[in-house]
Amino acid sequence: MGKALRAKGKSFSIVVILVFVGLCMLVPVWQSAVSAGITSKIEMSKSNIVYLSEKQIVEKGQIARRTTPEYLIEQASVQNINFTQISDTVDVTVASAL
């Protein structure tokens, strides 16, 4: 009975050692996968930042173009808006509270 118990104990300890070695080998692979995922997310964030900054430059350019007098006159003609010059003979009174 003692020999059978020792044999079971040896086989159990071998299985435990194999499982432990397997887990020890799995940890670096898991860390590498996590690191690759984080690196991928960082690169995606960088590309999104570049895209958004380029989009911001385009939007600022469109805003600048739409505030030019030429564009305003063009849009006024498309929308049938007539500009009239305000004469400089009109007196303007400005009130202020002290």
C-alpha cells in the first residue's frame, strides 16, 4: 500500500509540475498579446489625432473662405439678396450708461 501511495504522489507531483511549467510558458505569451493590443490602440489613437487635426485645418479653411466678401456676394446673388450702401449722412447716436 505504501508503494502505490508513493507512485500516486509522484504522478500527481509530475502533473502539478507540468501544469506549472505550462502556465509559466503561457504568461509571456499573454503579456506579449496584451502589449500588442495596447500598441495597436496607441497607433490607432495617433492616426485619429492626425486625421482630426487635418480635418480641423480643412474646416478652418472653409470658414475662412466663407467669410470673404467674394463668397458673401456670390451667395447673395444665388439667394437673391441685394446689398445697399448705407449713406454716411445718417447720424448715429450712441448712448451709454455711466
